Amino acid sequence: RPYIRSADLSDIRRGCEIMQGQAGKYMSQAERKLLETSILHVDFCIEEVELLCWLITKSNPPIASDVAAHFISIMANEEQNVETICKIVERKLTIGGRGPGWQLLRSRDITDIRSFLEDAVSGQVTLQSRAVSVDLRSGISPTGSKLSISSLIREREIWGMAPFRVCQGRRAFNVEIASHIEDSFTRRSEWTDCCGDISTLSWTGDNTFICGATAHSDYHNMQYNKPGNLLVGSTSLDTLRAVDGHRIMRPVVKKADNAENSLESMRQTQDPWLYTSVVSTSYSGVSDYTFTASFDETVKVWKVAEDGSSMNLHGTWKHDGKVNFVVTSENHELVATASDVSSNAIRVYRFDVHDIPGTPYDTYSGDKAQEQAAELEREDMWAYFPATIQWGRAPSVANFLLVGYSPRSNTGHEVDIPDEKKNSGELCIWNVQNGQRVQISSARTQNVFEVIWHPTLPIFLAATSPCGVFEPEVKTQIRVFALNNCGTFLHIKTLDCPALDINELTIQPSSLVECYVSASCTDGKTYVWDTSQGDSAIHILGHASLDNPLHDLPLEIADSGVKFASWGASTGRFYTGSSDGKVKAWDVRAPRGEAFIRTVLSVSGGISAGAFSKNYSKLLIGDATGKVHLIDVDSDNSDDDDMLVSERASTATTIDQRANQSKDGSQPSLKMPRVIMPHPEPLLPGGLQDIDTQGETAHSIAHAYIESGQLILHPDRGIGVIQGPNYADSLLYRSEAHEGGDGTKPLRPEWGARQQFHLHSQVSTLRVPRLLDVKGSDPVIHNINKSLDLDISLSSPVKEAFARDGIDLNFEESHKFDLEPVPRYEIFRTKH
């Protein structure tokens, strides 16, 4: 385990960069092969540094201290004593001692220890666990944490899949290759002009996808409603098309609900159709159909074209309320939906491809929701609604449907929920094969934020409000449940979380039994646990803090926080996207505080949704500004047989990459965003003429005033409409401004003075510049000039040449313009 001083390592790196692309000129093939299979440098690990602290000072570093900084402070001003300290360390290492630090330090040569002590004296100690080697390639990956793909394949051929004795501590080749590919992710395409925040994304094939967006459909903002709530995309065609799918007739708004949108003029100028939010989408690989759920109280069934150029509607399933979830399973054709109704909110459709609109379904309801809905005289402003729904993934629980309930206000105001009910809820599991409820032993009556199943075991996780005995700083908990031999789910583990609300849960197996668990929260942080390392979070992955959008509320409530969290192809990469507009890549296997890899994407709006393709070669990201971003492998990132040093460190980048990266480390977009392709305008609603309008249109009202003589058109269009002879019939007077309160009588003096003041104060004097007087030339001189024989025409040879070429020199100037009349400025000053 050699160690090279930092200064010498920099010299080696510069030399390799000079030799880049000319390795064959300076060394033989045997020398290149020797360098290629050799490790030049291995950083000291934390166990070795702690042992050195004890050998030198006979005391261990403080528990909460930075070990590297502590060792640098020990070696400060010890430049003259490095040789003496080396001899002391060498003598003590030969005496004895057991433990990982002793074994690791004994594998070092005394010259390696001396080089490390010299770096410590100069303050250049790092604990990044780098292994520096020579690699034949053109550049260093953005993370610098691995060799190139060609080198990895070459090493696998030489040493096998698990080079235990040769490369102890190296990760599996498939993990290294997957991380290498994902680290070349860059934005390829960007589409804009969706109707609102991107709320859901689903891949329907290797190159096709659909997405849904939220729409402005409330009484106070429906004037901003527009198409673009449902879209189908194709990566091969590089297109994103709007689909006419989820819409309703624009409702008649009462004045009490919204004064502006209740106006007849507003209705006349708006689209008669109101597009509704598409909040959930799901693709079934078993049936090859795609399902979309919307606030129009329907779930629609689609067939997406193979090239992603279109999708056709095959059926509609109507519900009794807004549909928030539609989920499919990779194990069967059953489709589950959840809507905003207090009773029987869960439906399970037994998909019938021969009669899709008439597909039969079963309904399910939680105990608390059912009890509350059964009380006929009860008129609560809140109810228990489904907050999350997931199918079991392991074969043994494939027919299990897991649903979490939360209390929610019917009006959207959380104050309607009693304080003693805000942390209540219910966890329910149904076996849809026989319709029976599956028992959960305990901790099933809390407010449920999110649930997720283990991919291969009969285990699920639920993010809930805390219960039982817990620390004061704990605000939420992630509970782990496992199926026992009796068919009951037992609570086996609790992970405490300090965040107030949890948006996303993920689980990634790290072994046959243990796994990584993450909770992405509204506080802009993602908490990561390794179940093999106890109940404390091993990482807290943070995003930038934003200004509070609602100053009267805490940031955790006002901000959306981390809305996207997903694992890559392996445990080597984990991705999060937050309201700060950044998608970040992490390596949770790294030491605490060193998990950050790079910023994959940086956009102007908050990240609202994301989805990997099935083979993890592409990533879709949706943001809060109605944009969809396609990220895939950079095709220009190829491996060449060039010579340079690779540092297995998460912070290393090449000069070229640093130049091409933005300030936050993300790759800039090379393409301008394109507007989505709109769908054809739908036909007008069939019952549009039957709508009971609230009054006459503005055009008919104006025409009536003219016909009755209450208003007349002035001959001068600059003046427009003025009072007519029958204006008194309109009674459009301010009675308080006239004598005796009679509008036909003269104005009261104070109102007349006010009118005159405003009349003259608003008139500005228009200053038009006058042209200067022009004097004619002297007539005598003019006559003399006329008598002169002055010919400025073309010469005869030139005229003859033009005549031969057929050029007409006697053309008439017909390019004259009529003079425009001078505007009558008086109309803006004269009042009639």
C-alpha cells in the first residue's frame, strides 16, 4: 500500500498529462502494461491516522473531532523531528498490537509513513481513500471514482469478477460500470409550455413515455387554464405532444366564489373547456396499456404508439370523486385506483381487454373511513382519504394491496381537522385474490405519508407520524413490517426522522437481508439509513435552502422540499431533486459528509417529478415551470488509449470538464427548449347553447344603449361615444353629486369645481415644432445657371451599350406615397 507525497503526486500527474496521447513514444508496451496493473498511491485511512495519533501522543483523537485536522495540529512545527518520529513509530509497530489500524499500518513501508508525516507537517492530509493508478484513457470521469469501462473490462478478464486478493476494497465490476455510465448523464432535450407543474412521469417503453401536469382549475385561477395537462413523448423522435384527454365543461362560477370569473364577459372570452390536472400515470407491462388519473373524476386507458408519436383512448372509468392514484403491478393485470371519497375510495379493476370501459371492479375501504362515512348525521369538514397506495412486489405478496390513510380537509384548510386527529390515520392491506383484510400487528393507526414494498421480500415500509416512546426532536418515523408464518405483518424496526413531512420513500437492498432506506422530506433534506448499521441515519443529503415563500408558515410547511428520489442501476448512485431546482447524484457508501458526487441538472424551477427508464439509461425530470428534461448518456464520452492518472476521489474533475460545467457543477444544456406540440382544438361542448347565462352579453348591452338614444356615436371617431338625448332614461347619475339628489339638475358647486380641476389638470399643451422659413435663390443667378450648357447625362458609348442590352432609361417614378393627413390634436383637448 504505497504512499506518494502530495507534491510528487502532482508532478507525476502533470507529466502524464504532457504524455497524454503519446504513451507509445516514451515507453514500451511492457512498461505500459506494468504501470497499468500497478497501484501507485493509496491514501491513509482513518484507522491508520488514529493509530498514528496514539503512537505519537499516547492518546486517541477526541470523538467529535476531525481526525485529519487533529493529526495536522500534532505535526505542526515538527518538520525537524520527522525522522525521529518515524523511528519511534517503526519500533512500536514491531513490538505488537492488534486491530485493523495495526494491520493496515504494518502493510506500509517506512518511507510511506515518512511521506505521510511530511504531508501532515505541510497540512496536506486527506482521508478520501483514494487509490491512484495509471490508466490508458482520454479523461477522468466527473467523479474520478473509478477506471474507464475498457480498463474495468480488462481487469475483469485478468482477475475475474471478484479480485479479492489483488484489489481488496474494490467494488464489484458491474457496480463500477453502472456508476461510470450514469456519471456521463447529460441533458439532451428540454420541452416547455406544459399547463403547470409536472406531477407524474411514466415510461411506457425504452423510448416512449407519458407525463401529466397540474392545471389551474380552481375558481380563483381558472382564467389561466390551458391545454398541456397530458402529454406523450418519444426519445427516438425527440418530440413531446399534448394529448386531448382530461377536460370538463367550464363551470359557472358564482360571484361569492370569485367576482372576476363570475362575470359573463369572462366566460365569453375563455375556452368553454376546462382542462383538469393529471396527477397519476402508470404503465402495465403485462397488458401493454397505460392508465392516467385526473381531477375530472376519471381514469382513462390508453395505447401508446411504438414510436411514441401518439396514443389512442380505449376506455374511460368514471369515479365518484377526484382520482389521485392509479397503480399497476409488474406481476398481473389488476389496476388499483384511489379517489377523494370518504367511503369505498379504493377500487381494484380486473382488466378486461375485450371490454375495457365495462371492466368489473371491487371496492375497499379502511375501517376509520368507513365508520365516519356510516354516521348519517355526521357532517364533518374533514375525512380520512387515501394518501398512498402500492402493490406488493415480491411474488409472495403480489396480490397484496397496501394503502395508507390520512386525515384531510374537504375545503383545503387544515384548521378544519381537529388537533387530536391530525396525527391519526390507518394502514390497510387487502389480499385482492380473496378480498380479505391482512392483519397488521401494531402501529397501524398513525397518519400515513408514504409506503413502499421491498422488491424481493414480503416486507414493507411506512412513513407515519410518531407514536410510542420517542425523542422530542423526532417528528416522523419510518416503520418496517415483515410477514410472519401466520400471515400477519409484524412491526420489526423503527427509524426516527426529524422532518415534519415525508415526500418520498426508497429502499435498495444491500444484501440478502439488509438494505438502504431513504426518506426525502419537505425540509429539503434526504435522510439515509443502512439497516445493518443500526437505527441512526448514516447520511443527511441536503439541498440549498430557499427563501420562505410563505413567511407566516414554517419552511417545512410552505416549501415542497425534495420531490424526487431514486436509485440508479446499483447502490453506487442515488439521486435527489428538490425545490432548489437541482438534481444531485450521491454515493451513500462513502463516509459521512463525502456522499456528494455531482449536480446532474440545474433548472430555474423546483424539481417536481422524475423517473428512470427500465434499463436506467435515460432519466426524465419534470419541474415546477412546466418543463420536461430528458437526460441520458453523453454519446461523446468515449474511451481512448491515452495516458493519464486516474484518482479514485469524488472531487476530482478535469480541466476541460470544469470549463464545460456551470458554477454548480451541472452540465449546461446545449439546446434551446422547445415548445410542446399542441393537440387539435376540441369541438365545442354539446350543451353549450343550453347554459343559463347570467345576463346579456356586453355587445348586446352596448347596442341597446345606442338604439335607445341614451348614447350616441360622435361623428369624430377620436371622441367616440357620448351622452345622447335620452341619456336621462339610463339613470346613470351619481345622485349625491347633483342638487337635491336629482341627476337631471346641475352639479353641486364642490363637484363642479372638482370636475373642472380634473378636466384642465389632465390636458397637456401639445408643442408641435415649426419648420424654419426657406428663402428662394436669387432669380438672376438662377437664370444664368439655366443658360449654361450643362449635360450631366450618360455618355454616348454608355447609352449605346445600354440600348444593346435592352435597358430602358426612360422609366417613370411610380414609387410615390400619398401623404398622410395630419392628426387633429384638438380632439384630445376639446371636450363636448
